[in-house]
Amino acid sequence: MAIHHGKNGRTLVWCIGIFLSLTTIVIDAAKPAAISAPVRTNWLGNDGNWSPVSLMVGTPAQWIDVFVSTASQETWVVGSGGCDGTATCQNKRGGLYYPNESVTWDGLGFYGLGLDPHLGFGGIGYYGLETVGLTDTLSASSQIVSVINTTDYWVGYLGLGIKPTNFTEANQPTFLTSLVENRSLIPSHSYGYTAGAYYRLKSVPASLTLGGVDSNRFESHDVSFDLDPGQNPVVAINQISVAAAPFATSKVSLEWPSDSVELLGPADGGLYTIDSSTPYLWLPEIVCSRFEKALGLTYDDQLELYTFTSNTTQHEALIGWNLTFNFLLADLPGSPRTVSLNLPYTAFDLQLTYPFPGLHANRSSPPTNYFPLRKAANSTQYTLGRAFLQETYLTVDYERNNFSVSQAIFNANAVNNKRLVDISRPNNSTFGGPETPQRTLGKSTIAGVAAGASLCFLALAILAVLCLKRQRRSNAAGGKISSEGLRDHSLLTRHRAWRRLFAASERIRPCEVDGCQAQPNEVPGESEIKELPADVYPELPGSKVENASFEGTRRKLTINIVNARGYDPQKPVELHGQCSPAGHFGSDDRLHAHTHVVSPPYSPSHVGSQITQTNGISDRSRGITPNSSQLSSPAIDILADQMGMQVPTTQMKELEADSTGTTLRNTKGMGRKAINLAGRNIGESPNSRYDFQYSHSTIAHHLIDLFLIQLIHVLRLLDEFGL
């Protein structure tokens, strides 16, 4: 029985190629997408409880927790000199960075820290180039990193600015720029950020999205503002008011004529930078005085902050008033296009802890309650800091030169419940963008291609099922395997079905002669077979076939094959029906010197001892032939099937060499079979032995080739069975 897989295999290969091509198109068409920075559930800070983001700095990566800076373009990390060597200090400062443990650190030297000098920030940092990332795959190399060892900045920063830094002749791109232009990870120079709220629910952490926004974290609106020339988010505050609910009559005073008090009005309007590097509100001194009177605050000249140290009961009273602060923002002072944002008093109910600069405290001192309000010396210091961003969501789009401020939304599963939305690049963008894929398809096109690829995959699966069914029908029609020794072979066929289904070349599975409906390579019976005339030569006498029943344990197969004697290449050759050992023929029958010697695959001296190299069989049959005596008894059943014989499970055949030649012992009741060999029909012998007659010398080669093919097939099956 022959099973043809060539056509089916080629069809399946075409289907797989089409499917993979369509999938490649969809993948190539994919664009960079917004990514969310990892945040920690721990809260850091000596001026409040703030939610950090986590960075991977250096190689190998060192995890460092830092705050987000909307005003800086650099990355700051705390060095080993910033702690006293205790694990407590290291944890409270977000982890320490060790440049000497990173193979990618490229030190540049000590330079002044370039962050908010107008707010009094300063100091020296050890600058260098380093790899910075959010995950193993979301990273950028050669980033400006400053190692700080002072307590003036308790935790490091991740700058979201896009101004390049120049330490040498070349400008170093910022982290955000590198993710867009160098790595093509995000679609545009943009981000969305909210600082998180420790006091909300069970503490809601920060959210930082690069290249887009998390729409689950804010209330959307259509009001946007322009960035200033330095590409900083600057807004006008038209009004700040505070309301108490419910309003108690005991609060009625000159400062509280009603349940709402205006703290900043249109006459006090100005432009304010939204800067998360600082936690405070930097407001005009006159506005600070109104806060002081309305809330009963006390200004600490040393700390330059408002505290409750001289009036501790006022802090508890403000909590009970249920205060809400309303900020009315606009693009320019007095602009009617405004955004109204509400912040509860708890957003400003913060604590100072050791070692905050200027605070008289130690590690065991209790926190000092304060209100994050500072007096601005001039308009350059007008700032809305991190406390403001706890209740608001900032979206910055550098490529469109605008930004928006929205009311933040809080939910208990804010870390996992994300809905990231890309901010695309405008067509007229002056910024460098991510590398454009070779194939850019629209959403509808991508959806169509994806649907087509799915249908192709479905068709592939259906075709595979049909081919398997066809193979099973062919097996049922032509492959009648009845012996117990061939049961494992059938299981092997099913086990290897998929591998054979995709085979590129045709594999012919031999079967027993009478077990097949269709004989491969057999000339139809009604056709006339023409042969060249040839002389009739008598046959050599054959040995008698003895019947021996199988007893005890099966004995291993022993095959002895020797050279043919008396071969004349000018005449047809006639081989004995039996295989004779060396020396069976007389000395008179030795081959002449000009005779082409057919080397046997085995010789009696090698049987049962080793694997021999067969070099004289034919050009098509060269190779290593294993010793047949090493075959275990299950192989005999399979070999019998390949040779066209049926063997009962309780009786076995065996080839044995005796003094007169190799005797074929057959089982009782075995039918005489006609064997189709090398495309020729060999008749059945009347004396219960198989007589092979050839008309040309090449038939001998075919005989040996076929035997080797069958034997190799048996050995392969044994190898697959693990025998």
C-alpha cells in the first residue's frame, strides 16, 4: 500500500506560507503604543507620603524608586553616600545606586544640579551616561544620570522634559525622546501623570503613562492650554476659593462671611508652572496671608512653611470642617475658557519627618503637621507642586505644544485597571518620530487582514483533518495488519500522522502481498507483457522447507548472505532460492577475475559481532548496514510484513545456516505468495519455496537494494519503537 503525501504536503505548505505572510503584515503594521511606568505600593518622602515610580538603572539593573519631575529632563538617583549604611535609610530613600557595579556607567564628572534654581534648588551631582529603563525591554542607553549624596533631595527624580543636555559636543537626548526616536517604543513625545493620593481609599498610587494617557484615571474635557516657550506646562489661575460643608455658624467671621471664601481673585491672577519636583504651592505673599487667616495657619520662618506647632487644635478643627478648595484654571489670566478643579483639605494635610532640612527632630520624633504653602518672592516662583497633582491629572503633548489638566479619578484597583490611550503624532510635527513600519495599514485594513489570516488558518485546519481522514481510509482499505507484532507499528503510524502529513516527499509504506487492494508498481493483469527472447536455464536445486513450530522464547533473526557464485556478466544470472554460506559452492565455481563482484551486506564472520560498511552493493545502496542478529524478536514480525509474509503471533519464522545452505523454515499453514519485486511479477514456486529468476544483471542489484531498503525501514521502526 502506498500513501502519497506530496500533493497534500505542498498544499499545506502553501497555506502555512500565506498564513505566516498575512500574520507578518499585521505585525509589521503594528505601531508603537503608550506604556505605563511601574509604580510601587510603598510611599516615600520626608515632606509627605508620595507615590514613586520604579526604574531599572545600570547593567546589571539596579531597581531605584524615584519621583516624577515635570520640569527636569534628567534622571537623579541617590548614591551610597546618601545613607549611613543602614537598610532603613536605603529603603526610605528609594534604594541606592552603585555606579561601580554597573558595566554601562560612563562617568562625566561633578556638575551643578540643573533643577529649579529659581525655587532655591541647588547642589552638586556626579554625572554620567547610563542605561535607564522601566522594564527589561523598555529601556534607553546613554541617559544623563546624576548621583546625589545629599539630603536636600530625599528621593531621586525621573525627568519628563525633552530639552537635550550637552556635556560634550553632542546633545544627549532625554529619556522620553529616546523612547520615541531611538527605540520607537512609544508613538509621540507625550505623557500623562497624576501623583497618586495616600489618603484616598486604601491609598491610590501614582500613574505615569508615556506616549499616551490612562483614561481610567481622569475626567476628560476639551479644554487645553499652550506650553510656554520653554515647553513647560504653565497655566493662569483665575480664582482659588475654599468652602466648608456643612458651614457652621460658629465659623462666621470677617474671614468667613459665608460658606465659601475667595483666597485668590482675578486681581491676583498670574501664570503658574505645574512642577511635580516640589510638593508645595508657591503663591503670592498676599494670597498666602489670606490662607493664613482663613485656616488659622502659623508661618514658621525657619522652615518657611505653615505649621500647627503653636496651635495643635486648629489642625483637628480643619479636618472637621470638611474643606474643599476650588481652582479655576485658564490658558491666560482672565480667559473665559476655564477648567474647574476641586481638591479636599486632606490633599494639603501633610507631615514633615526627620531628616527634613531645618526641622528640629530625630528618628524618634513624631511627624510635624504642615500646610504645603510657600511664599513666592516673585512671579518666577509661582508654582503648583506635587500636592496639587494628587487630585489632578496632567496630560502633556510636546508635539502639539499643548497640555491639559483634568480632575483625577480614584478607584481601588487603579494599578491593574488601566485603559491606555495613545497620543498620536500630528502630521506637521517638528519632532523626530519612531521608525515608520514598511507597511502602514489603517485599522480597518488591519482588521480585514487579521480576519483573512484567521480564515486561512481555519482552512488549514480543515484541510489537515481531511488529509488525516483520507489516510485513515487508505489504511483501512489496504493495510490489513492482523499480527500482534505489527500492532505497535499501527500505533506508530497514528503517532507520526502529523509529521508524515507535512512530509515534502512521497513515502511508500510497504505491505504484505495479499493484504493490499492496490499493488504498487504492478502491471495490470490484462496488459500484454513483452520480454526479449532469452535462453532457458535450469534452476539450481533448492533445499526443502521444513516446518517448525515456535517453542519458548523467540529466537533472534539470523541472516547469512554471501556472494553469488558463477556470475557471468554476458549472460543472465540465476540465483538460488536460498542464501548459502561461504564455501557452499565448490572451488570450480569461483568467480573469474573479470567478474563484477556483488559484495554482501553481511558475511558469516561478521554476523552477530559488528556493523559493517557495505561498499560493493550499488551506488544507491552504500551505507552502514546493521547486524541482523542484533534485531530483537518484535522486528521479525515487521520484517516478515515487509517481505510479504504473514506470521501468526504464536509461530515464528527463522532463517538458519546449515552445512548445505540456509534453510527457510516456514510456519504451518502459511500460504504461498506471489511477490512483486522491482516492478516484475515472480511466480509462485510449486515446491513451497520462493524461486527468483532474473533476465538482466541489474536485477541482482535491485534485489539487494530492495532487501536493504526493507531492512533499513525495519531498523528505523525499531528505533522509533525504542527497541
